[in-house]
Amino acid sequence: MTRIPFSISKSEAVLVGRCVELYLRSNADEFTTPFSTVIENYLKPFLPAQDPFAVIESVTLPGDADWIVNEGEGNRGGILYSRSTPAVIYVSVGGVHSAVSFGRKKKFLDQLLIEWVREILPDGYERWFLSPEEELRAFIQDLDSLRAENKSEATEDHKALAAEIMLLFSDEQNVTARDFFEVGRLLAKLLIGVQRVLFDIQQFHFAWYPLTDPMDEEESQLWQTVEDSQVIEPLNFQEFISPSDWAVDCLASLSRLAELECVERCTQANLWLHHLIQDVRLLPEDVNQPYADGLGIDEFGGFIFLAHSIRGFAMLLQGELSGRHHQEDDETWKLDARSFCPRMLKLSANSQLARVHGSLDWLQDHYFTSKITREPGIVVTLLKDGIEAIVKTVWPSDFVGRTTLSAVLKQRINTEKGKALVLAQTAMHLHKVYRNPSTHDFNHFNVTLGQAYAFAGEIRVMAEIAETLLRDRD
């Protein structure tokens, strides 16, 4: 299925490039690092935090509330869930009812990347596509299920996954962010090199200073610096590289950075960059191991200091790039927030029903109530993959193996009755009339404002039918 790339700001491109390179390098040999691990450690700390829930002190339980954990069965309080209020978990303690209301989970960059590569991910990523209340309910019902699924993440095809993410920067929409993506990859190479060159270096001797010999205060301080430098990144690249090989790799990355215009504009980082290039060029070309090739204590100390300087430079450059383009990134964010198809609300084929309702509610509150009627086709772009998402929610087993939405719907139309038949027929109509044209003729696709209203209404009807079918099934 043809996908529409989402916009990525320049600062985000640096982060994505860093993640992609770390992911590729951490899986290059015998190591198996899931993509989710890289996202958790290298991307999410830079993203906006979300308030997971709000407590409501006093509530009236809805009529269809079902017990998840019964009150009094060895529990301090009971927990209830209602399909009529899917964003709320109810708590009953001693006959007093309160609730935990979950805010809609917006899709930030981590979720967008996971959804972009969803089709080639192995089992184990289901938790990324759960709404907060669904995740909590699954956690309460089966504490081990989500944790067990994560074990298979290491079987993912890391090269194919990285290639899919790189496709985002081949699109004209992100043309201005391509160099920043490359900067991120180069920074990751520098940081990996620093970690490799310092890895377990305390097993080596200083020149003529074996570990068993007493050290003076200066040597002791230098030794402590080496020990403190072992934990540099959450990922662990446990292969030592010789100073000479490290200098070659490092010089290639630094020289490439010096060629990029976006780096040249960073005054402080660019000045430091050219000093580092000169310092790296001064390293001996035939030093394989510091202790065996006779690096003296001064040269060895300078070698360690240079490695730390390159790590500091990488952090400075990333910070200076983000600061220099902060206003531009902020404008990109505001433009996306004001657009008719904000990326945080755009549906995917794997969106949950809660997310479908969230996007529909946003449209009703922010688009259809406004006077703006320009580009109503964007409404279809925002919601079109919700057709498959709703059908998958009702008939998930139909999508096992190689199949298409059209094939699934044809089979269901021939076999279903009642509400299920209405759902399948509505989905097939929207699939043929709107989803396919908007996917394959995106640059030329357009609809009237009335059609946009009708399309959003039909999606809501599908979501309501799906909820009814699931409730009846339970």
C-alpha cells in the first residue's frame, strides 16, 4: 500500500538519523538490539511528556460497567471498565466510586516511526498500538502477555527497517531535513567510536606502568577518568578498536560534517570541529594497542582527552543545531497543529478504535466547525486508513498472512448478515470510492466539503458498529 510520508523537522531529523545509525551498528555483528530499545533510549527522552491520566473523585458508574477486579476478593478496591466510556477506568473502594480518566494518546515521533515500519515489524510491538486504557486493561487481565510478546522483537530485519525509515527523507516533503538526518548518523558514528576506543581500556597498561605498580596522584586521577568513561551510551558496543583505526573512522566522519552547510553555520561547534580534525590527524598511524606500541603517559592521556572531546563536540553540535533551528522547528510544529491533517492524529491501518474516535472528535471540534473549506480532501487523507483499522479490530484473524483489505471485505460481504454485513459493505464502498484514489492519486485527489462530511460520518458509523459487534461478542 502506498503510504504518505509525514513531515519531520530539522531537529527531529538529527534524532532520527542518530537512532537509525545506532540501530544498524548495534545489530551489525552478533548483537540483537530491538528497534524499541533504541527508540526508548535515544528518542523518547527528547519528546514531549504526556499526562497519562487524571483522577475523578466522585462518579456514577455507567450501567454497562464490568468488573475487571472484584472488590473484596483479597483486593483493597475493585476495578471496573465500561465500553460506553472507553477512556475511563472506574475504581470502587468501600462502596465509594472514583475514576481514572485517560487523555487521548497523541502520536509523537516515536509512535509515528513505529507505525511507518509496522508492516515489517515482528510480533511483540502490539503494546505500541494500544490506547492507554486498553494497555491498562490488558495489564490487569494478563500481566505476562505483553512482556512475553516483547521477547520476539530481536528477530526483526534491522536493515529493512532502517531502509524504510530512510525513505521518509527521500520524499520532497522532508528535503530540507536530509542533511540533518545525515548529521545524526555521523554523530552516532562518532559516539560509537568513542565508546569502542575506551571500552575496557583499563585492562591495558600505561607505557612502562603496569597495573600492579603504584601510581602517583596524577596517574590515579587519569585512571579514574578512564574508569568513569566506560558507560557512555545505553547501548554497549563491546569491541575494542585500535587508536589508529579509530582515527581513520573518526576523521572520515568529522571531515564529512565539515562539508555540510548546516554544520558550517553552527559557529561554536564548527570552530571546535576544525580543531578536532587537526588533533586527530596528529595521532600516530601505527598504534594498535596503547601499551604495546609505546604511548607514553602524556600521549596516552592526550588520547583519552581527545576521545572525550569528540564526545563533547557531538553533544554541542546536536544542541547548537537544535537551538539554531528552534524557531523554525516551532513554526513547523505550529503549522502541523493548524493543518487539516496533523501527523499526531493521522490514522494508520493499525490504529485502535479509541484513536479512530479521537481523530473523528478532533475533526468535529476543529475542522467542521470552522469557516475554512480549503482542501477538504485532507479529511479523507487523515481518516482513510481507519477503514482497515476498524475492519482489523472486528476480524483480526482475516489479516493473518498475505491478504488485502479488498479480499477480506469481499469474503465478509458474502458470509455476514445484519450489522456485520452493513459494516463490510460500508467499508467496501469507502475503500473503492475514497481510500484507493486518495492513496494512489494523492497529488491529484480532491473531494467536495459535502463528501468530506459524508466520509467522516460513514467512518463514525463503522466505528460504532464495530463497538457494538465487539460488545455483543464479549
